[in-house]
Amino acid sequence: MYKVSNRLNKLSISETLAMTDKSRQLQAKGIDIINLSIGEPDFNTPDYIKQAAKKAMDDGFTHYSPVQGFLDLRQAISNKFKRENNLEYATDQIIVSTGAKQSLANVILSLVNKDDEVLIPAPFWVSYSELVKLAEAKSVIIKTSIDNKFKITPQQIEQAITPKTKVFLFNSPSNPSGILYSKQELKAIADVFAKHKDIFIISDEIYEHINFRGKHESIAQFDYIKDRVIVVNGVSKAYAMTGWRIGYIGAPKWIAQACNKLQGQITSGASSISQKAACAALNADLTSVNEMKEIFKKRCDLVFKLLSEIKGIKTFKPDGAFYYFPDVTYFFGKSFEDTTINNAGDLCMYLLNKAHVATVTGSAFGDPNCIRLSYATSEDNIIEALKRIKTALYKLN
Ligand code: PMP
Ligand code: GLU
């Protein structure tokens, strides 16, 4: 009997991508599915970025790129860090990768040894715990509560630290909860790690620009821990460039070099054309980014209004990203026809089959009491999807 490696056997599939796949299959059969499962802006990439890609092809940027990324793009990223975050990263501290997902994989595989512990506050983004598994390390999940807006406290972190702790991995704005940590909250977290000098902090800031509260705050701003912080970011979400596959890190030089070495054996440099497009994106002002953000904010308000009208859904209005992560435990134990809802996964399947709305189970994000709804879709879709969800939920008893 042929078998894949133990490493692969242990790995779970990405639930966000699996649910999206399922809804695409149903759509192909002619079923009218509204997809609230994938976290992907529904906007087109702005024209000035597409023009830069076309020019790149015409100018002959169709060959291998340097593994770490073109210098002009790394310069644009360095300038962006300075301009938007007041962070100093020289071009040799920046590595461009095939999406922030690869950036995360690079950093985790470069830093973490077998059996090391990685602290991850739940709810977390699906791929974090799986990438840790791939590195043969152990995720130590720090639980939070919706009543506390899913925020961890410095005390919880302190309690979770052991001599094996190697990395603290988190994101703000958060996928899936949409919360933001304030500067004071980040400082309190930084202060914990100031005392534990062997622990690295991976800060995933891919939703930086989808922030409805104000200025983005990065944990890398605290100089006393900056030599142990790796900032992960990319152009997928802010610039509606998910398909272009460009992510990057700002990191201490030795970590950047390690990621460069790893990437050189796995993928080489990211797509040359996409890099030139990302360079144009990052060198421009934020007009189109802010326009998209305003639309996300309006949708966020709309979803809040509609979700609040559904009895049994427990939620709060998020401050960023484009997700809601409501608690749905009220529906556990309820049935309709031949379906009984025992958990969030059952509820997602029920909503897919009966309401034709795709969502993702919270268990994929480390919180089995919730489901995730992405509102990166039109207002019409949101209104129709929430109407269908309400009707299907009210049938349960
Ligand atoms: N981090 C988070 C929190 C995300 O939601 C995503 C979305 N896929 C990524 C990283 C990866 O983004 P990408 O690979 O498209 O740059
Ligand atoms: N980050 C998005 C999401 O969470 C895209 C899907 C993925 O890469 O997992 O849905």
C-alpha cells in the first residue's frame, strides 16, 4: 500500500480553501451559492497596478528574480515600513515571498525546532497551527472569550510560557475575529517578552489597512524587543491582489538570511511580474486602498445590523479585517428534518445545504463555538445571505 509521509498524514487541509472549493463545486452544478467562506477582497486589482505588470512583461521582466526579491521592491517595502509604520528595515532585512502564507512558512521553518512550543492565541488563522505541525513543533493554544472580545491578557501569555517556548504568533487586525490590539495592549504584550529573551514574535499584519478605528499599530515599534520581532505583511488584502501572490517580511538580518536560504531551495524568487506590480502598489498613495476600506466599513455596519436581528447569534462589531466570528452555541442540540446541529461544523454544513450560504467552522480557527463569515462581497450578496441564514436558523428547534 503506497502512503504519503507521516508529516503529510498529520497535516489538515485548509478549511477556508476546502469550503470555498465545496461551494465552487455546488455553483458548477448550477446551485446559487453565496460564498462567505473565503477571505478575499471581491474588488479588482486597481488599474495602475495592472499597468505596471503589463509594462514589466514588455520590459522583459520574465526571467528568474533574485531569491530575496527585486531590490526596487525591497526598497519600496523599506520605504513603506518607514512611512506607514515608522519602522526601520534595511533592504537586506526584507524578503519577498510567494504570498504572506509562504512568508509565514519560511519564518516558522527557519526558527522552530522539533518539539519547540509556539504560543498562538485562539481564535487564530487556520494555517498557523498547521505550519507549526509541519515544523514538527507544538502549538500551545491560548484560549480567549467572546465576552473579552477574544483578546489575550499578558497574564495568560506569562502562564503559557515554558522553557520550550520559541515563538509567539498572532495577528492584529485579526482573521477571524476582526479585533485590533491597541498600542497600550501591544506594549503590555511586548513587556512580557522583554522578560523572556529567547522567544520570538511573529506579527502577521496582512490586514493592516483594513482598520476602521485609526492608525495601525505594530508590535515591532517597541525597540526593546524589535530584534526578536518578525513582521509579516503582503499586498493580497490591501490592494486586492490575492492572485498575484506577493508577501514579505521585515526581520532581523539573520532571520531574513535564513528565509532567503530556505526559499532558494523551495520556490526561488516570487513571480517577477507580480513583484513589479507590487512595487507600483506600494509606491503609490493610499487612495484606492482607502476607498476599498470605506466600502468594507459600510459592509461591516450592514452585517452587524443584520446579524443583530437574528435571535441566538452572539457577536460584536469588529474594528478591522473583513470577518465576523459569531458564537452560535445557541443552535447546538437543535434540529430540522433529518439534521441535528451538534457543533459549528454541522451548522456550517446545514447553512451550505439548506441556505446555500458558505461559511467556515470556528473549529478550524481553534474556537468550536463560532463560525466565520467573510463580508468581502457585495451588499446585495450580504443582504441575501443573511436573509437566507436567518430563515434556515429559525427552522431549527
Ligand atoms: N495571514 C492571514 C491572517 C490571512 O488571512 C492570510 C490570507 N490568506 C494570509 C496570512 C496569507 O495571505 P497571502 O498568502 O495571500 O499573502
Ligand atoms: N486568508 C483567507 C482566508 O482566511 C484566504 C484563504 C486562505 O489562504 O486560507 O479565508
